[in-house]
Amino acid sequence: MSSCALTNRPQPLKQFFLPPTRAMAAPSEPVLDPPAPPSAFYGNEVPAIEAPLAPLPRPTDAEFLIKKADDNFSEGKKALEAGNAADARLDFDHAVEALLSAPENLPERARVERRLEELIEAIYRYDADQAAVGESDKVVYDKSPKDDIVELTFSAADPGTRSKVLDLIQSTASQLPLQQHDTVIGAVNYFTSERGKRIIAAGLRRQARYKPMIERVLAEEGVPLELLFLAQAESGYLPRAKSNKLCVGLWQFMRSTGHDYGLMQTASTDDRMDPEKSTRAAARYLKDLYTHFGDWYLAMAAYDCGPACVDHAVMRTGYADFFELRRLNALPKETANYVPAILAMTIVGKNAPAYGLDHLDLESAVETDSIEVETPTHLALIADAVDRPLSELKELNPALIKSVAPAGFKVNVPKGTLPAVETAFAVVPPGKRDSWRLHRVSQGDSFAGLAKRYSAQTASISLANHEELPEAGSLVAIPVAYPGDRIAPVQAAAVKRRAAAPLTASALSAKKPVSKSAPRAAATKVGPAAKQQQKKSAAATPKSTSKTPVRHTASLRTPNS
């Protein structure tokens, strides 16, 4: 038992596995001790600090209010994206209230007021977008002021006004001749009255939006720059103005004349409402009219009533002078007022300080970049890409009368936003840019949350984005159409059934076009009494008394007498 017992005797350490120790060689030179550091070694050193730390900038009261309003505005936009219109309205109201709370004596109050106007305009555009949901392809036209020219009366001016106008005419530099005629002076007298000043002021405010572009195109085409004021008489510088004669655009082209000068119309676009294209077409048309008549007043008159009308008046009276034709009542009443009104607008507009019109709040000039879309592209997709309201993009593209830009269309976007559009196009496949939408990622977003927000499937959103959600601030594709652009399932099924249904004999016998938006009605027999009643109602229906609209014509030939 003793041999198996444990003992506390220490065991010798086995070191046979270590290499043998070697004897230390004696140093050839004695090793000296290091010198002792001097006392107060760093005593004479001063830290080298180049400059004191700059204090953190404190925002001014105006900057604080603007930041608060911008934050509320951003929250409102997020609420709109989430479909919470009521929450968005509250956030927008708080944004406006934050700026309205600025005291009257705030040093930077002008800056706050400017931002307030910008926010109100932006909120109005978002409200317009919400109101237009479901009616995204409905074109809204503005009334052309040209319809009211026929009602104008130019009374004789008093001697003081007459003398002032004559002095201004003589001192005004103009490529367009400004004739000293009683009718022109009377028109100036009207446009400097209280009512007429409002017309001129509204035109000058809106004119600033397109003036640089219009003057550039007129100069390139070699026509007087003062023809800029012809657009004010025609449309008030509203690209979607429409007259009761079906003239459209800044320069009020009829369909046929616009086509002759390269302004095409399709189911999705109307070049007559493109500001630059229509300006170039108008400049060329006016130049052709001047070449034909040799007189700018007759050219402007022909622009209004057509060259055939002016040719006939000249041949009938023997006078190739506008004011003689006006005196002899050889021109339509609208045309008789049209040319003097343009000359008066030119005189007043080029001498705005003389009439107290030099302190107007002018609109900012339109500055855009353009990108040609290679596939049909929804305008709302681009609006989301550049973070602007859809209504603003529509205003920059008045020639686009549908929500989806066709392939090959040049879309105008705010200046400097092309990179954002190109980034969005990299996110959404080309073939889906008319049916998918975008979302800007926020902190806490997930595929499941986005699917719930946009009523989509989580798997489809994940697949559309390669199963990876990018960082906050980036864009992701949502395979869901924008509001108002989807056909309801029941409607779509009804359309498919009608398309597949065979044409019945009753439908053939009706010989009437069937609405594409309503199911075909069953044919019913009509008895003799019903037929007699139909005849009476048809006889009681008044016939249309509308006259054929006067059209601009591109033909410059003298009509046969």
C-alpha cells in the first residue's frame, strides 16, 4: 500500500529537453551608464498652438425658423409618400406657421418671407398633385386673353398723355417700327389706365419666365425682338392658353399651321404648347409673312386673321397700309385692335419705369436641363427622382399632355438635376419606367414595411432591388404603378370580356359607335309610337350654330378674285 500512496516530496525539474546554456562573452568595451536627464527637461517648452479653436456657429433666429419649417415640410412630404394626407396637411401647416411667427423687426425677415413664399408655392403644387390623382392625363387649358381684344376700345388721349407718349416713342429704341398714330396713342392710354395697367403688369411678371429664351430665338431667326409682346397679346405667356378658335400655346397656333411649321401633335404630345419649339415656329411664320407683305404691321395682322384675309383687304381697297385698312373697316374688328394693342404693349413695356411698372415681383426665368427618354417613362418617376412635385415637372413640360412621356421625348428637368435622374434610371429597368415607382430609403425602412406602405408583395420589392436594401437616402424601385394610372381589376376584366365578345347582329344593325368605356347595351325593339316620339325630340333639338373658326393659314398665295 505504501508504494501506491502519494507523497509530498518535490520532484526534480527535468530540463534535458532545453538547449545547453552558453557562457556569456565578455564585452570588448565597458558599457557606460546613460546620462541622467537634466532637471526640468520640458520646463522651457511651450505647446505650439497655431490658433484657438473656433466657437461653434450659432444659427441666427431666421436660420432657426427656416430650419424648423424645412423639417416640418420634409415630414409632410414623407407623410404624403406614406399616403397620410391628413398628417401631411398638419406638417405643412406647422411649416407655414413657423415662418409666420417671425417678428416684424427680425433682421433677416426678407429671407424668411422669401422662404415662406417658396414653401407656399411648393405646398400648393403638392396639393394640386393630390387633387389630380385619378385625373393625371386630363389637360387643363388657360383662357387666351386674345379673345378679349375685340372688346377693347381705345379712346382719344388727353394732350398731356399724348405728348408723353410721343416723347416715349421717339426715345424708345426698337427694331419694330413704332408709329405715332392716334390709335396707338389711344391704346397706350388704355394700357396705362388702372385696368390696363393690371393687364400689362401681369404680362410683365409672366414674361420674365420666358423672355431670355424668346429673345434668343427671335434673334437667331432674324426678326425684331419686340415681337416678344405679340405673345403677350396672344396668350399672356401661358403655354397652355387656348382660344375659342381652338388656337393653342404661347403663340396660339391652329393645328394645321402648326403642322406646316414643324409643330407635331400626337396622342401624348402637342408641340404647339412647347415654349421654345412654338417660339421658333412663330418667328419663322412671321418672317415669311414679312417677306410676303414687306411690312411688319401687315405681317402681324396676317398672323391674327390669316394672310388670305389681309391679301383680300389690300386688293379690295388698293391700300397696303394697316392703318388705312383699319380706317376703311377692311379688316376684322379683332385684327383692327390687335396690332395697336401690341404696339402699345411694346411702348409701355419698354418704358416700364415711366408708368410705375419697374418694381414688379417678376417670375424667375425657366432654367432647365433635358434628357431624352429611351423608353416610355412616367413623369412622376422623374419627379420623385429630383424630389419635386409632379405639377412642377408638368409645368416644365407643357407639351406633354399625358403622364407618361413616349420614347424619344425630351423631358425638361430643373437645372442641375440630371445626375439624380440618371441615378433613378439606373435603379428602375428601362422597360418598367412607365409602371414602377421610386422610394427614397429612410432609417428603419425594410422590405416588409415598404410592401405594406405600397400594397405590394415583399418578395417582389426584394427581387426588384436584388434582395438588398441600400443605405438611407438612396432610391429603391417599387414594382407598383403611381396612383391614378392603374385600371381597376373589375374594369380591366370588363374590357377584356368586351374585346373577346363576338359582334352580334343587333350591334351591327344599330350602326352606332359603341363607347369603349361602357358595356354594349342589349338591342331593343322600337315600336311606332316610340319612333314617332324620337322624331319629335330630334326636331326639337336645336342645330349647332357654331361658325367655322378662323384659321391661320401657311399659304402666302394671293387668293383668286
